[in-house]
Amino acid sequence: MANKSLVVAMASPTWASSVAGCFHSLVALLVVALIVSAVYLSSGQPRLRSPTPMKRSRQCDLFSGRWVYDNVSYPLYKEKECPYMSEQHACEAYGRKDLKYQQWRWQPHGCDIPRFNATTLLMRLRNKRFVFVGDSLNRNQWDSMVCMLESAIPPTLKSLSYHYNASLTIFRAHEYNATIEYYWAPLLVESNCDNAVNHPADHRIARVRAIEKHAKHWNDADFLIFNSYRWWRLPKMELLWGSFESTDAIHKVVEMPRAYEMALSTWSDWLEMHINRSKTKLFFVSMSPTHEKAVEWGGVPGKSCLGETEPITRQGYWGNGSDLAMMRMVESVIEKLKTRSVTIHVLNITQLSEYRKEAHPTVYRKQWHPLTKEELANPISYADCVHWCLPGLPDVWNELLYAYIVRYIHT
């Protein structure tokens, strides 16, 4: 049979061509299947990228690297010497004794982050508005940036002011006519959580199609650094069409992440319609991880970040506190905006922050409400494993932001 097949194949070039074509098609299908499989298998990993390579000659992901202990170069400032330090992040002042969390340097694979220079950044910000918009984690980063800059400014040439019931906080560098601002908008769109001082933590209602009340405060900024994740971390959210005062308003409870996607759509539509593409530089900060369950990194079940003193060393560690579906949703919206000539750079701090289980305030912060006897007896119940001590991790987020601004943005 084998010989007969060989003879037939030799005698019939047309049939042979058909067999060869089928063979090549089969190979092509196998290659496609392998590619699809590879994509599927890698889908569990975050795909948000560094906004720009650090060296023009080769690609370098700023956000892929390792933590190096460096008590010579860090901290970049001293907690006690920053007059604008928030009591929520002043861990040393509230009794934390182990200060090693202040002394870690992020080292990307294959390139270096430029040393932060406050004067250089202030010169870039001359006559400009530098605005952080989002929740308390963006406030954490703003606090860090102010402390990183303020020491380069004489006392009489800087000031801090609060506006609109503390929803807008402005640090002014008068000599440079520059402002570093923070605007409280935890859901980006309008909501019943918009009061920066007194807002409900549990029953959240979002006017998912309304953003102008917020946007009017930052629509002429030169730099906008957004974030919005933490306040959306619920199974579902009550959405409102109409005003809070209206008797005809429509209320609807929507599952996550659909409600989040609707808010991002409103935000992106506003950017497309109103942002000055030649003036305003846009950034979105990826999800800041939490460390509320020690078992996730091999710790004792029932424990949290309280008492941790060292970073996680396991490369690629990813806890359950970071939601990949939400991060991919943001990336999808940003990619669509790119097709409309609106460029948003992702500050992808999630993975590098995942390692820093020891860098949270835990119990070393101001408590805004008196602690109960039950809480005092169980410190884990009120330990903050969400925000970050300063000096600390958010300084590195700002170093990465600085690296991009001074090397690749012409101002």
C-alpha cells in the first residue's frame, strides 16, 4: 500500500499539491492554536505596561524589577521635617519603631530610575497645575509628592489651603507659580461620597452619568493623575439617573464590574470632549494592593499586615486584594481613548506594591473615631492594611512619575 501511494503521488502532481496544501494548512492551524493557548494561559497576569521605555535604545519596563534595601539614599525626606504630613500616614509619629519600610529602593530590570530632584520638577511645573484626582490612596500619593517637594522651597514661599469643604486641597509653590493639588472624587463620577470629610462608607450611590461637578475643578490642569478602584470594590452598586433631590430620579442596583465600566465610560467621554490634548498630560494610577490576609503570602491564618517588617520576596506574588478584571477594564478604556487621540499613561504600581506588605500604617496612625474596648483588645480589627506610611512606598510611585515627566514630557 505504501508503494502504491507513492506511485500515485508521483503520477498525480495535482493531488500531491493538494496534500501538501492540506499539510501546510494543518501546520498553520497548529501554530494558531499554540498562540491562542499561550494567550489564554497568560491571561491571569496583569498586562498594564510601562508608559515609556527609560532608554531610547531598548525597551525597559520601569514597573518590572525588585526591591533593594538602601539606607543610604532613602528615605528621600524625614517624616518629622515635613510640615504637611498627614496624620493618617505619619507612622513614626504614632509610635512605629521599625523604620526599615522607609529605606527600600525600587530597581527595574535593565535600567535605573533617575534620582528625584525637587528643584528640577518644580522648574518643569512653573506656571502649571499638577492635580491628583481620586480617592484616599491618591491623597496618599499627593501627600508624598508635597513632602518630596516642599523642602526645596523657602518657608515664606509655600502655602497650603483647603477649598469646597476640603474636597480640593492646594499646595502652592509661589516662586514658581505652581500648584500641586488634590481633588477628592473617589468614584470619579458624582456620588453621595463626595463630601471629603463626612461620607458614607457602606451605602454608596453613584450618579454614573454625571461628572461635571467634579471636572470643572480640574478641566484646565496641566497634569492630571487619576485613580479610582477602592470605592468600587463591592459586589454591586446603586446607580442614580437624575439628581439626589429629584423625586423622579431613577435608582438601579447594578452588578460589578458593569457599574464601574459605566463610570469609566462617562469619565472617558468627558476627556474626549473637553481635554486640551496639546496642554494636559494624563496619567492613571493602577490598583494599590491591600495586605489584609497573611495567609495569602504564607503567613499565619487570621493575621494581617500588622507586625510585618519585611517585603515579600517571592517574584510575581499577587494577592487577592487586586482585581485584574477592573484593571483590564481601565486598560480597555484607555486603549479606546488612544484611538481618539487622547493619550493616558498608566502608572502601573500594582505588582511592585504587592511585595510591600510591611509598608502599611496598621495601628500607627491617627484614629478618627474612638476605639472600642473590643477593637483595643484585637488590634487586627482596626489595623490599616490599605494605605501606606510616609516616607515610604508612595514616594517610589512619585519617583516613577517624575522619571516619565523629566525624560519624556516637554513642558
